[in-house]
Amino acid sequence: MAAESKERKTWRYDFAAIETKWQRYWEDRGTFRAPNPGAPGFDASKPKFYVLDMFPYPSGAGLHVGHPLGYCATDIVTRYKRMRGFNVLHPMGFDAFGLPAEQYAIETNVHPAVTTKKNVEMYRRQLKMFGFSYDWTRELATSDPGYYKFTQWMFKLLVESWYNDQCRWTAADGTEIVGRARPIGELVAELESGRWGVDGNLDLVRSPEADGRREWSGMSATERRKAIDRHRLAYIDEVPVNWCPALGTVLANEEVDSEGRSERGGHPVFRRPLRQWMIQITKYAERLVTDLDELDWPEPIKIMQRNWVGRSFGAEVVFPLADKWRIENGRWIHQTFTPAYSLDGGEWPDAVKIYTTRPDTLFGATYMVLAPEHPLVEKITTPSQRKAVHQYAEAARRKSDLTRTAEAKEKTGVFTGAYAINPVNEKRIPVWIADYVLMGYGTGAIMAVPGSDRRDFEFACAFDLPIVAVVKPTADWIEERLAALTGGLNEAAASGFDRVAAEVPELAETVAARRNRADDLGGRTVEVLRNNVGMDRLVNHYVRHPRSWGEAFVEEGIAVNSPGESEADVPDGVCRLDGLPTEQAKRRIVEWLERTGVGEATVNYKLRDWLFSRQRYWGEPFPVLHDESGEVVTVGDDELPVELPAMEDFRPTPAPETADSLPEPPLSRAQEWVKVSRGGRRFRRDVNTMPQWAGSCWYYLRFIDPHNATRFCDAAAERYWMPVDLYVGGAEHAVLHLLYARFWHKMLFDLGYASTREPFQKLFNQGMIQGFAFRDRRGMIVGPDQVDERGEDEFALKGNGEPVARIIAKMSKSLKNVVNPDEIIGQYGADTFRLYEMFMGPLDASKPWNTRDVPGLYKLCQRIWRLFVDEETNMVSPALVDDPPDRDSQRALHKLVQRVTQHIELLKFNTAIAAIFDFVNAVTPLARRPRAVLEPFVLALAPFVPHLAEELWSRLGHSDTLAYAPWPAYDEALARDDEIEIALQVCGKIKSRITIPADADEKILEAAALADEKIVAAVAGKTVRKIIVVKGRLVNVIV
RNA sequence: GGGCGAGUGGCGGAAUGGCAGACGCUGGGGGCUUAAAACCCCCUCUGGUGAAAACCGGGUGCGGGUUCAAAUCCCGCCUCGCCCACCA
């Protein structure tokens, strides 16, 4: 405790000794152990609070200063809630499986199990230095077999369940839900009983007399298995992957550059289909969107999740192929089916089904486009087009998604030679293929409405296809377009404009006249045009000649160019849209589509099924076996965990750089492990592993009961602790982790293993801690150690003095601006570090680390220390007295407690700490500081600087930890000032200030203002028209 | 291209319709000290007038608007950051 100075003994604030002492105390006594219900020491009378951090991925670099930002915040909340009398669950663990560990292991040639263990130890040691009040008995790591045993068990649940999307049920909390994951046995029972059948696509058919329905009794064992497998929540499908033979590994889209080469090494990458596990997260799309409404999450995160799920409302419409179908008296007749094919309930043969969000624009569909991979392409392409179509489709297939996107500027495509019939106007329209249509969204085919869609417009221009406007543009849009077309005198704009002008003579004349006067053609020109030509003529011109205007009107508006309501010569049964605003037109056309059987309203989602296999070593093995015929069975629960085999060589296997080589995951080389026999049958284990997300999908549940060997978590404990009341982490997980975990939780909820519909009730995103970096004249990055500060915002290179610019950027090795928390703690202590990070600014803002600011917080710790401890004697300061509190120190205390309490609740720690500064500034000068004021102050300090607070608490004579001491109360009346300063304004300008009793009412304030001599002077000679009095703030005199 | 967020002193930030710049850092001045460190006190948005006290004015990215009153609300623009990106 004692730091000895050279000349005389003083008893300084010795953070190192204090922090070590109290960390040991907490650890030895198990101060922060949180018992589960029923366990010894559990107090059922207290409410619960579950505070969760996003657990770290233990990388080789160790903790950097960004990690503790969120952890400091949750620790403050945790300690505060504990003192408010909550049972608090606050655990920590490690997301220890995953690609970076494997990559690091490959680079350093050390086994990932070894590096992971080492890194976890380093992280744990670093985390403990901060004095976070985790219940360390609950620590877990996702790579621990005792943990992934249950990850595998949950994967088995996915395999052994299906999603009944027609199941209406009431959850225990009373909510009505449509759709529910159920054990696969329930589906089998329905099929076996004959109540349900399947159709040709193996979709479920529930009505007994539906067309194409196949009965269970008439199916072979293999067919039955296929039908069942197709409905499992986890299923196997052929999915294209980015296969890089040279690296011997499959790459994520982001790891492939736009040239189709690997980002690392620049080796060729091939798109190859691979049999992989997929998870039907899409079944939960609707619930993942609607359940967001009741969560206390930042709105931007909710928006991101909604966008990711991408729900849209529209219609599916059938476009029959022209050489197969004709229409007679409103009835569709197929050429070859005799008798005429019945449409009731069945799929249309020889027809293209499209999805659109704008069914109101159906009359403007002048051609169609299929994705190059669309299954119909083969079938409909005419012989003369076959070669071109093939080439195009093949080229598209090789391109990665990224490449396709990168080339998005130029529209490309090929005509198939086939025509389809637009069902609303019975026109023959050509069918094209183009890579701007994606197989993965909607039906993989579109109707092209170049008059109402930007991409279709570009395509129609590129290939000279007809463009029909079906929505009347607004005057605003026409003006904007005109301004763009006539803007300035530049040639390109003018030539675009000339096309319009050629057909509207008055318009041309006006412009020519102005052009001759060398006037500006922007701005006012539009005004002149509007007056000379008239907006109606311009709007009508667009409706007749949209192409001339160079851009499509894609917004909503009034329908045009379709049969109108009042037109007499329209045959019966034709849909009339003209004159209707978009919303009504949509409703009318959908009704028409459904009545005539060529379409229906549908909901579509961008969300895709989740690709769950990775061709990597360092992950959870799949708990499944493949037999020689390809049949898949799950292993028994008693065989879990399926342990990852210890392999000397965990590296990927490079393969020859040919397009037909296939990835060989590292596990395939563990030959003894791979081969399994059961009951005389021979099986092979799945050699893929699960993605890193798997372990983090349910770790918050394992924390509740981490040592349970028989169940992932005790049911009663789960009911007690869930949901997580506060979840803090970085925004980089806004979509994927949080969406996957929500899905996973809902699956467990449906099957009765989780008691809440959502896992994380409140979410908070911490901002990023950035760093300063320096850039010299040539743009090279220079480390801060080589830079001198020359003056205010002026920096120069050490040595030659060349000026450098300071930038704020992410902390990274390449910018040489990473700050190591160990160093800061070594120099100033954990309490100072915690204060600094919390005082930097709002928790959710990104802000730059500036080590220069740290000593200010260190000074605060020292000042607090001296309030209590006499440095000469190492005794409690003589200024600390047992007097009853005087008004000033009492007010300071109540202000402090009020502000700290309110700001902790709002997670505004920077301003809470400002309140602590204010308090210290207020009581430092006092010669006598009452114990009744300083004791509660220590308690209010405890969440922020727990070590210092414990030390002071014990020096004040308490023998027990303050971790469970009741949080100090405050009285708003005692926190209030007796007198306050009021601003006096004349016409909103401050002219004077007065000090007046805080409770002065409006009348007194008004009178005081009018009596003030500066106000009297300012209003002299004018009539006072009005006086606005804001109590406690200001008086504004209007003259 | 779309979505989301941000822009306030030399710096981090405070104030979410009511006194702009709380609190901290940096810098400057002073005190204590043989001296230094530490510590304590004062000043520190800006222009003008003034010896000074003080007084007058401007100011929250830019331009407009609403209001007695705008950093805060509305419209338009600029810059930066993050996420998504041909989603029909």
C-alpha cells in the first residue's frame, strides 16, 4: 500500500496494490458468483437481471482497447443492478472455433487447439486485470467438447424437425403465432395416415382432391425418404461454392476479387456445386421481421435486420409461352394437351412464372427476362439461338456474385427465340436471358417493364426493345428531368434534350431562343418551358414517348396506357386500370389475376436459406453419418459429442487447377475417424464442419447452466434467467450473428426448449474506438512514435521535420496505431482505464483513443483518494468528520447520486463521470467533509472504480465488500439549488442575468425582469407587447 | 445507386425547442518549493472598442424556413463514416 518517496514517507494512491488486493479478495470469496434458483445462497425474493457481452473471439493479437469498451459499460450496469438488489447474471466466455484461428494456425504451423488454448488464457488474464465482476465459474468456450456436444445436439434438432407453416398456436405468453417447428415424426404421421400427400416438387398437399397429388402408400421407400428430407429444417442441397484448388479451400464471396481470383495469392477460383447442409431460416422470415417490433433495440439495427430479411409484397404472375398456348373467349387452351389442360390448383406447364412488386405495371411488360440459370432456359430456347444462349449462360455461371455485381454498369443479355403471352393484354413478348436477373430472388424470372423500372429501361435501350409508360409522371419529376436534360449548355445533355424537343416544337423554339442569347439553360429555362409549352403537354409527351426522356419514371402515380374505366369498346373480362393511383391499381389487378387464375398476391423475402457447411478443420463436426447410397442418419444422443479428431495436419489439401477438381475438407484425411459401422452397415462421417456462427447462436443459454452434462441448460434455470435483459456489443454483428441467434432461439422455443420468443430483449451497440494515424506527403502511413506535435493540429516527422497529416481511422496493425490495454493499466491502473474509456464520449459513438487524455482520469482517482486518506499518516483524513452534513455538501451529494443514477440507467456514462468530477470539485475545498456525505459517495463510485471504492469502503471501517451494499438514495428536493440564475432577454437577445430563489414563480420572475435596469434601458421608449416566462430558465420581453 | 448515422472551440465531448461550449484534455499565467515533480488557484470560441473593469457584435458544415426563442424541428445542399448493393 505504501509508496515511499525519497525524502519522506507519504501514502499515495497505490493502484497496483489496491487492484491486486481486491481482485484476489473477490476471487477468494466468490463475491460475484450468481447462484441459480434452488442452489445454496439463492435469494428468490430478488428480481433477476441478465447482462451479456458479446463474447470475444480469442485472436493471437490479444485484447485491444476496443474490447473493454462494452465490457466496462456492462460491468457498471452489473455492479449498479447488484446494489439495486437484483440477482445479476453476468458471464464471460470465448467464441473459440472459427476461421481466423485456423488461418493463424496455418501461418504459424501450430495446431489450432494449441493456439486457441493459449489465446484463451491470455484473454482471460487480460480480462481479469480490469476487475470485471463476471461470475467466472460460468466461463465457457465453444470449442470445448462439453459445449459443442450440445451445438451438435441442437443441429440434430434441426435435422429432426420440420416447419409447419400452417400451424396456428398460442404460446405460453399468450401470443398467437402462425407456423411452428415440429418434430419430423408429426409430418410422417400425417403422410402415413393419408391425410396429406405431396406433389411433383415434393411440396405438401393438404387437400385430398388436389391435382398431381401423390399418395404416401404409392411411393417407394427412397421416394418417401426424399420427401421427408426435403422438409427437414436442416437439409442437404447442391449449392455453388467458390472453390480455389490452389489454396485447397472454399472461399467466401468477399475473398474472391472481381477478376475471379483469390484475394490471397491471386489463384483462379471456380464456381462448383457442392452438397452442403442448408438450414431453412427462410421459414422464420416473417416471424424474424414481426417480432422485431417488441424489442428494445436501436432502430437502425432493426432496420438493417428488416432489410436483410427483405420482405416485399407483390404478386406472382404466369406468362404462358406463345407457341404452346392460345386464348379463346377468355379461356387458355394448351396446344398439345387434349382435352384442354385444367388449371385448378395445378402448376402451369409451359409458362414462365414471375414475381413483381408492381403488378399495376403489368400492361407495360414488353419483354421478359430469365436468370441465366433458370431451368426453363434449356427448354424454350429455339435452335437458332441455342449457341448464343449457351455461351452466355456458361459465362454467367462462372462469374462469382461479386463479379456479376461489379459489372453491373453495362446491361448484357441474349434473346432465347421464345415468346410468351402477357396475360393482361394477350400480346406476344420476347423472352430473354440476362444476368441482371438473379435466380435466387423471387422466381428467377421477371416481366420487364422498361417504362417503370430503371434496370429494364437500360436493358430496353441497349437492345432496342419497346418501352411503354404505364404510370403518369408527376410534374416535379418532369421538371427535374427537363432541368437535367437542358442543364448547362453541355452537348450530351443537349442532345438528350433534342430528342424531346424534336417532338414538342414549342419547346424546341423556346430553348433555341434562349440558347442564342447564350443564356443559362438550367433553372429558369424550366420555368419558361412550363409557361410556354404547358406541363400537361410535357407529361403527355412522356406517356407517349418515354424513351426520349432518357430515364424511366419508377415512382407511384396514376395508371395510363391500359384500358380505362369508361372506355366502351373494351371487351368483357379485361382489366381496366387507367386513372387509378398505384395502390388501387395494384389491388384491382391482383383481384383480376386471382379471378382469372394467372396470378396471386404473394409475399417475398430476400433472405436465403443458411449455408451451414464449411470445408474447414477448426469447427464443430456434424453429428451425422452418410451410408454408401447417400442416405443420411443422425448419430444417437449417447454418441455426442462427435469429437473433432486430433489431426497432425489440419491444412487444406491443394488440388490441380482444373475446373473439375473438388474440395477435399481436411477431415476427409482422418480416415479412421471417417469410417464408422453401425449394425453391420458401413457409414462415413460428414467431413465438413459448422460455421463459426453455430457456437454463438446459443451461448447465452449455456451460460445459465454451463456445467450441465446431460442437458444444454436446466429448464427451470432457463425460465428464471431468460431473456437477456441487456446485450452489448459492436454493430458489426447487427445482421448476421443477431439474426442467426434469433432464428436458433425461435426454433428452440417452438420445440419447447426455450421459454421466450426472443433471446435479447434490449440491445445496445457500442461505438468503435478509433486511433490517430499519420500520413506523410506521399500518403505513406507513419507510426505515432515517429511524429512530433508541432503545435495545435500541426504534426511533423521526427528528424527531417516534414509535415504529416493526422487522420482518424480504425485501429489496425497497418496503421501502427493499436493501443495495448496492458500498458495503460500498468501505468495508471484498471480503475483509471475504465474511467477513461467511459468518459471518452457516448457509448454508441465512434471516437478516437487519445492517450494524452488518460492522466486526467488518473488525477481524478488520486483526488478521490486524498478526500479520504491522509497521505502523511495513511489514516483516514482528519477532514473527514462525523458532523451532520451541512447544506452545501449535502446538496453536492444528492446532485451526484441523482445524476449518476439517472445516467447509468440511460447508459450515459460519460456524463455520469462528469457528475463525479463536479462532486469532487465541490467537496475538495471543504475543510470539514461529513462522513454521511462521503460514504454514499463511495457507493456511487463503486460501479466505475470498483477497486478504489472497495479500498475506501474498507478504510471507512466496513469489513464486508460493498458489492451488495444498497445503492444510495437521493432526494430531488435536497439536490436542488436554493438560488438560480435566470437569463433576461429582450426579443430573444440576452441583455442581463439575475439570481433569484429557485422556487420563484412566473409573476415574480416577470416583475424581477421588468425591474432590472438593463432591461429597463433596453425597452425604454418601446411598448412591451408580450412577456414569455419560462420558470427556472429565462424571461423574454418582446417589444 | 440505396439505406442508416454523424458534422459544435486547439482536442474528446455537454446541451434534443429556453443562458451554446458542462466535464475533461491541451496551452498560458500565478502560488507552494533551494529546484523539479506532484499539488493548489486563475485564464483559454471569436471580432471590435477599451489602460482596465467592462461594453457592443458574430458564432454549432453551407443556404433557406417555422418560432417570442433553433446546435436541437422542417426544406434544399455539401462533407465524412458505416452497412447493403442489378432484390424485380
